[in-house]
Amino acid sequence: MHQPPAAQSTSERVPPQSAPPEPGRRAEVTARSVQIVLLSLGGLLLTSGIIVFTAVAWRQLGDGGRLTILAGATGLLMAVPFALTRFRLWATAETLAATATLALWCSALAGYYLYLPGGTGLTALPVARWTGAVLAAAALYRVAARVSAPAWAMLPLAATGAAFAAFGDALEAALHMVAIGVLLAGAAWTVKAAPTRHAGSDQWSARVLLAGGITAVFLAGLRAAFGLDAELLPATAATACLLAAGCMLATAHARFSGAAVSATTVLAAAAAALTTAAWVLAFRSEEPLLAVPAFGLATVAIILFSSWTDPNGHERLPLGASAAAVIASLAVLGAVTTGAFELTAFAAAAGLALACAPIFPAALADGLRAGACTIGIAVLAWCTTAAVAAVPVAFGAEPNALLRWEIPVIAAASAIAVPLLRAGRRRDYLAFVGAVAVLGAGALIEAPGAPAASFALVTAAAMVVAFTSPGAVRRATAWTAVYPWLTATALAAFYRVETNDVNAGPALVLAAGAASALLAAAHIGRGGADRRWAKALAHITIAATLVWLTGTAIVDGLTVYAPLGFTAYACGLAAAALANRGAGLGNALGSCGSLVAAVLLFAAYSGATAVEWYTVPPAAVLAGLGLWLLHRDAATGSWLALGPALAVGLGPSLVIALGPDGHPWRRLAVGAVAVLVLLVGANRRWQSPLVLASIVLTALAVNEIALVWSLVPKWIPLSAGGAILIAAGATLEQRRRDLAKLSRTLKAMR
């Protein structure tokens, strides 16, 4: 049966369908994978054949055969990719283009070797030169053929050429390696300028070529450095440290400013290469100062790596650390090239960074300021350490080698950083740097009183911070420094050059007096934890001086300095009691106790033997304190306020005055004082003065009767006794009423 013509033509146009794949089976390898494997293996075999031919079969041919192979085979390999790209055989064209690049290198070396003069060989530098020529040709070939494989093939060729160049002399090797690096960088530019259909391959090949070029240039510098004389190594190593730190700073800025990944990668590669070179050069130079930037580079590398892997990392730390490494490297470079003092070089580098910071972008400017502050803090800490270490100079020691005039000069120059601080910290900072400056200068000035004067200025600076700083922690820290420097000032002021010792007595009295004045000043105005700390330190300082003075008096004999120290303490406590009524009672009691001790020590120092020298002053002090208590609180009883004073003042004198051995003048004086106390007590209605004075007067009266008893006729006592008894019996009820009234009156008194 025949089909209709239309149906027949339709069936003829339908292509035959391939048989469907069997159910449950699928291809294990794609056609593209097979193609890639085949092209890779083919290119590898072809490359091996070219290398073997160049190395082995070359010698078995005549000059004509050699020229034929050089001109024909290489040209054929380079021409085939042009034809393949026209037929859209991209993968095959890429494979042959890469092979052609390698063949061009082999052919160039073989052709050069063919025409070498007799007796010469293929040395390292000619290989590097011809490699550079092949790299330039390969870059142009890639642009012409519009294939990406030659860009990747250039990398092993460049590595081989740079390796051969490294075996030459230092200068020539460095020049050849720099040329190879420049060619790689130019090739990276051509890759970006003339892209192919493989955009991803072009992007990464450009990055890798640029990174390889930078690495080659840095390795060239390292190769040149290995050939330098020993005198030039420190400066070269410092320069390498500066370049490495600069690359790290640029890498950190690119990382956090949103730069392209390619740019950041290239900068990171440059930083890594330079850092390696700097470490090697620093190790070879044997310059101890280079350990500072080398260690800084290692620290910054760790910080950069950590921030690179931290998506939430902040830019301040990497930028600040990198800037600090730059400043340190610049300082070391200046020190090793000019012979300047190390500390001066670091301070100058930090100041230069602060001056140049405004011309950079905001992020870099902040990083430079942070780095300059870091270096400045380290420099100021070193100045402080050196200045404090010179304290023994005030007591006859020689200045240490670390202390030079640059210490006070740099400390004073550090004041230029004041604008970088907050307003509340500027005065404290100026006081600190001024103290360091005068302390170092005082140790360097060859004058007897210079160290003591510098100590006094340091104490004054600490007091300024302690009284005026807005920060509680800074005030407490300043108070901690005030008292040691105060004591050191007093000791230095009484240092005797002739005998090389310190007259500790007057020095400690001066320290106790100054500390007592500060104790009183600490009670004025506002309170707070810092003031409590200041008071505690004052008591500790004064107690230490008084213990020393008292111990010296016990061991070496009493001098005037111990009672003077207690007097100063008593005055300070009294002033504190008047300044702060809230703590007035404790300070008043302490002042009384210290004053009593001072009076007793003065009495002992003067050689006094009368007991009143040791009892009357304490009694007077206690009486004054009791009167103040009675005035302060109306509910205070007279026994508590005045009883101790009367007991101390009258009791010992009364005991000594009684009996046949007592002096009449003492009995008279005690009686007069007792009458005066009795009258005051009766007038003020104070119970204890009235009772105690009555007891004293009664005891004196009985003592007087006892002394004259043998002189009185016997009838007089008998008559007087009888008269008293008759009078008492006659007025018994009235006397009872009088006694009851007297009892009630006494009980009603205070």
C-alpha cells in the first residue's frame, strides 16, 4: 500500500531516532570529561616529545635539519590554534597553544645553543635572557590567537628562568629576575586588556601572573641582598622591613576598604614575599635592633591572617598594628643609616607619622595615629624606666648607661601628642611627661641639689594629678606615687656628699610633716575612694617614719626628731579634725594621743625628773578634749569627759605630795588646783570635778592634820570631838535633810 506524497515527504524529513538507553543505565563519564583527559594526555605527551627531542635527538641531526625543525615545527604548532579557533575547537586550540609556548622556549634555547661559539656552553644568564624573550613573545601570541592557555604556560617558564638567573652574579641575577617579574606583570596587563572567551581563566591567570611578577621582583631584591657587603646588610634589611610593613598596611587597607580580591591577593603575596626577605636579611645582618621590626612583622602577619578569616573583624587593630610596624621599621632604618640614638629614631618616626597622617584617607590616617601612639607609648615607657632607674644617683650612685640627655628631651617632646587626648586627660598627661623629663634631667645635671629638686617637682606633678584629675583611677594612682616620692625627696635633700650617707632624722621628720599636711588636705572638699586611699597612705607613711624614729631613739638614744615627728602628726590630725567634722572625733583622739607622746618624748629629751612634766601635758590635752566633747554633745557625762584628765593630772602628784616626804610646794600646788577645779565644777554643775576635787582636798587636809598631830595638845582633839558629836546629836534631823539634799544635788549634776 502506497503512502500519500505529503506523508511520505514528512517521514523523509524526520531524522532517525537513536535507540533509547536501556532502563537503569547511565553514562559514567561525560563527553567533555573524556575530551579534557584526552587533550591533557596528548598535550603532555607532545610536550615530553619536544623536550626529549631537544635534549637527545638534537645532536643526531645536521644544521639543515635543525633549522627545519626550529622554523617549521614551532611555527606549525603556533599556527594550528588559529585554524582550530575558526572551527570552534576551543579546547584543542588551548592545548596546542600551551604546547606551542613551551616549544617556542625549547626552540629558542636550542637555536641559541646551535650558534654558540666553539668552546662555550649554555650558561644560566643566557637561559634567563632567552626566557624573557619567550615570555614577551608568548604574551603577544596570546593576544593574537585569543587563547588563554599561554598565560598559564608562562608561569613555569618564568619560574625556570628566574631559577637559572639566580645562579649568576648578584647584580646581574637581580636584574634578570626583575626583568622577568616586569614581563609577568606586563603579561597580566595584556590578559586584562585582551580577554578571551574564558573569562574566569583570564581573571585568575592575570592575578597569578601579577603575583608571580611581584614575587620575582622581591626575590630579585633578596638575591641582590645576599651578594651585598656586610656593611650594607643592616640598611638593606631595614629597608626590606619597611617595604614589608608598608605592604601589610596596604593589604589591611585594601581588605577593609572593599578593594577587589585580585588587588588584595597581590598585596598579600607581596607582603609575604617581602616579609620572608626581611626576616632572612635581618638574620644575616646580625644587627640586634632589627629584631624589633622583624618581631613586629610576625605579629602583624598573625593579626592580618586572623582578621582575614574573621568576617566580623574590625579594621582598627590590623591597620594600627601595620602602621606601628611601618613606624618601627622607619625608625630602625633611620638608626642604622644615620647612627642616631635608637630612642630618638623611634620618637622621630612616630612624630613624622603623626604629621603625615592627615594627608592619607580617613581609615589610613586613623591607623597611622594609632600606630604612632603605640610607638610613642613604648618610647615614653622606656624613658620612664630609664628615668626611674636613675633614682640612686641622688644618693651617690653613678648614672646608668641607659640614661642620656635624649631621655628628658624625648619625654618633654612627647607633649606634642596632647591634641590626640581627650580634654580631661591632657593635664594629667602633661604632668606625667613633665615629671619624667625633670626626673631624667635631675639625674644628669651635675649639681648637689639637682636630684632632690627633680624629686620635689615629680612630687608636685603627682599632687596636681591627685587633686585635679577628673578620673578617680588616675587620682588614686597619683596618690600612690605622691608619698614614696615625698619620702624620697626628703631623704635626697638630707644626703651628705662628704660622708656618702643620709641624715635620716631630719629627713624623716620632714617627710612626716609633709605627709601630715597632705593628710589634712585630703580631708578638705570632696570624699570618695581616692581620698580614702590617700588618707590610708598618709597614715601608713607617717606611721613608718615614726616607727623608724622611735626605734632609732631606743637604739641610739633619744633625739629631738622623734618628738618633732609626733608633733607634726598631732598637728596634721588636728587640722584634719577641723577640716572634716564627720571624722572629727577619731582625728581628735589621734591628735591628742600623738601630742601626748610628743610631750612625753620632749620631757625625756630635756632630762626632766618632775612627774608633772609627764602628767600635766596629757591631762591638759585630755581636759581640752573633754571640754570639746561636752560642748559637742550636751548628753555627755562629766566623768567620761573630764574624769580621765583629772585623774591623770592630780592623781600622781597627790600621791607623791602625801606623807612626810612630800614637798610643801607640791601640796600647795595640788590644793590650789583642786580648789580651782572644785569652784569650776560647782559653777558648771559638773559632778566629776566636784567629787574628785573634794577627795583631793580631803586627802590633803587629813595629810596636814597627820603631819601636825604630834604638836597638838591632847585635850584639843578630845574637846573638839565631843563638841562635834553634841552638835550632831542636837541637829541630827537637819543634817540628815542636808545630806539628802546634797545627794540629790550631786545626782542632778552632769
